[in-house]
Amino acid sequence: MERQHIEAYLNRGWDDKEADLGRFWAQRKAEMSVGEIFGLLDDLRVQAQRLHPDWPSEAERQADLATHIRVSEALRSVRLDRRR
């Protein structure tokens, strides 16, 4: 690989690429079904477990459960105004 190719790669419009990627995912998420979203999430979980077979640890599971309980309780405490 030549120096000019490396410099061209480093100097390309990374901000534009990041903005393009953001627009792509915003549109993609708007078009995805619930099933597709869960499939994507499961793919991410499988990949994470390939990289870290011991993930999630018991401590991480307990912390996650505690967060879910706290959020659930907070949501239940919200008074819904059904007059709308």
C-alpha cells in the first residue's frame, strides 16, 4: 500500500460517512417490523456471547433485573390522564 492511498483513506469525509450511516439507520429502524428488531437484537446478543462467552455474568444479570424492576415501578407510579 502506498502512502498516498493511506493518506486518501485517512482524509476522506468521515463526518459525511457518519451522517450517512445515521440517516441509513434512522430510515431502517422506521421501516423495521418488531420481529426484525428482535432478530437484530438476538444477532447482537449472539455476537456478544461469541466475543465474551461468560457474558452476561450473574452480577450483570442481577444489575439488569434491578434496573428493569426500578423502571417498571417508576412507570407504574405515573398517573395516566385518561380524559384525552
